[in-house]
Amino acid sequence: MEGFVASPERLILAAVLGMAILLFLIIKVKLQPVISIVISAVIIGVVAGMPLPGIVSTIEKGVGNTLSGIALLVGLGSMFGAILEVTGGAETIAQTMVSKFGDSKAAWALGITGLVIGMPVFFDAGLIILIPLAFGLARKTNKSTLTYAIPLLAGLAVGHAFIPPTPGPVLVAGMLNVELGYVIGVGAVVGTVAMIVAGPLFGKYIGGKIHVPVPKAFLEQGAEIKKNEKLPSFGTVVAIILIPLVLILLNTASKQIPALESMQPVFAFLGTPFIALTISTVVAMILLGLRHGFTREELEKVMTKSLEPAGMVLLVTAGGGVLRYMLQDSGLGDVIGNAVASSSLPLVLVAFVIAGAVRISIGSATVSMTMAAGIVAAMPEVAALSQLHLAAIVMAIAGGATIMSHVNDSGFWLVKSLFDIDEKTTLKTWTVMETIVGVTGLVGALVISIFA
């Protein structure tokens, strides 16, 4: 902030006190994360000695600048995922993949399915839709449900954390000013490796060590994989999911490939993330919704309902933006950046550690990604990094925000209840799987950053 200067010691004190209060409010007081983040940001500004009008303007700037690049994307992504969910598109992909791969490679099919579905559909919704498929395969083969469920969980976790248009990497990319095309490309590579290691490979190992039977509730209900003649075709669903990814990638590629230069303005327009998602959402409404018996009124209700969880994502993101600009305007970003530069630690590793520390303390992946992105974005040396290097940092933040899911994470309890297992078994399976995903993401990010 112009005209404001504080000593490094005071800035560090402000940051430590602000973060400690943030953790206390979320963990002990159980205060809403959005309110906790804003209170923490205000405390950082006050303790750092920022003028009160400056604190207010920084908060307003943080909310405005952050949401201007993410609000439409989160809303459109939520509506797109909701259409895919209610029309049976997710089930179509799952059933087709398992059928093509066969029972012997069904774990791989479930991992890939989770990866694809995890991009447009929220994790919880995707798991509830697809878990009966894993249970059905376990009952058919008499194997541990972990053999099939872990790959599915790994795929969903990776798709949800690493690859746009899911909100997490989109908001981190926006805060770090990295093009989504790079994030999609790097995320697809790093995410696929993470899914394979944490999914089929770990699933086969842990399924052989721990036999988890099919939950009694599933057996008593006589549940079967849904067979609905009105389910959309596999090709249609995949094509619609690929629309935003292809358009965004074409936009990025047209800037690098001379042969596409003449089409660059067109690709730049169509590949603008919110334009690409708007197109795919409208196509999904027509091809998945209207053509499969949904009325316009029914689709409108489904899409409106999907915006409820999106509101919370946006508020947490706005809070992270406030934190980021408070750190930046107070001068703490320069202090942290200088400390990192003098320590010679790679920014990729720093980003992972920050996100991981918040994840372990608070449990929320969204809060972890937002806080880590805010702190890293406030470091001056970030501005000089290439787009590829920044995309690697996005992967590192995603990895850190995924590790060590335990009792303070809602996902931990969802998996425990769905699988009907105790806390110890959940820690040995779900928590280890999430940590493998996160660490593999870090390794991939470090390798890519070396060549960036």
C-alpha cells in the first residue's frame, strides 16, 4: 500500500497472530470459515499498522478482484455438473467403462471414471452416484470393496482437485494469473499419474490387506446398478465434457502454433473459460436434458439448486482473496518472498507445505487452496515465473490441499459412513489414499518446474 511501511518483525508478528486466530476460530470456536478468514485478515492489517481506511479498501479490492475472475466459472461449472448428474451422464460413463475394461480391469475403469466425473461434478455427489457400481463389483467378485472403491475415490479426488473446470484449480489459477490451458494440460498429466498410483495400484494392495465387505445397507436394499433406457450415450456425454477443455486448450495452443495464428481471435473468444463453459452448459441442457425427457422448467430448478453449494465456494474464495491482498498490501508478501529466496527452497515446495499445513489443521481443501494461493501470489518473484512453472505451483497447492484427510474433514466421515467402517480403517485407507494423491502431485509439480 502506497505510503505504508512496517518493519519485517511487525509484519511477521501480524501474520503469525492472524493465522493463529484463524485456526482457533475455525477449529475451536467452530466459526464459519468465511467469517474467520475475514476476521483474520483484519487482524493482520491492524497489527501490521495499516491505516483503517486502507484495511477497508484492501478488503473491497480482495473481494472484487478475486470474484471477477471466478464467479461465473464456479456458477457455470456447478450447473454443468448438475445436468450431468441428474440426466444419468455420470452413470453412463461408469457403466460403459466397466463394460469395456471387464471385471479384471474394473478398478482401472473406475479410476478413470472418477477422474472424468470429478472435473464437472462435486466430489460428494460423484461418490454417491458411483459408489453402488463399486459395491456391485465387490459383491460379484467376492473381493474387498476397497479394491474397487479406492480407485474410484482416487479418481474423484484428483478430478476434483487438479483439473479445471472444477472450482479448486480454477480459483488458484486465477489468483496466480496462470492460463487455464496450462493448468488443464499439466493437471491431466500429473493427475493421471496420481490417480494410477493412489487408485488401482494402492487399491489392489490395500484390498488384499484389509477385507471390507459390501455394506449391509446396500445388500438389504437389493441395490443394483441402474439400468435406464433413457440414459444418454457414452459418446455424447464424453463429447460434452470435452467441449470446455478442448476450447480452452485451443486458445492456449493458438498463441504458440504459427499455423493457428489467423484463428487466434476466434479461439481466444471461444476459449475464454466462461464462454467455453457457457457453450458446454447450453449443449448439455439440449442434448442431455431436453432430449431425454426433462422440461425447461425442471432443468431450471436443477440448475438453480446447484448454485447453493457454489455460493459457499465463492464466499470462501472471496475470503482467500481478502487474505491475499492483505498480505500483499501490508508488505508481508515481500518479507515472505525474500525469506523464500534466501532459503533457496523451490516455490513449488513452499506452496505445497503451506497448503498441507492448512489442510491438516482445518480440514477444508477449498480453504487450504485459497489460503496457500493467496500467500504465494503475494510473493513478488511469482510475477517472473513462466506459465508452465505457475501451473506446476497450482498442482503443488492442489496436492498439499489433498493430503492427510482426517477427522476434521467432512470427506473422511462421508467415506466412513458409506463403507460402514471404523475410524482406524478409514485412516488406513482413505487418509493414506488422499496423502498418496497429494504427494504424487507434489513430485509431478517438482519435475515439471525443473523444465519450466
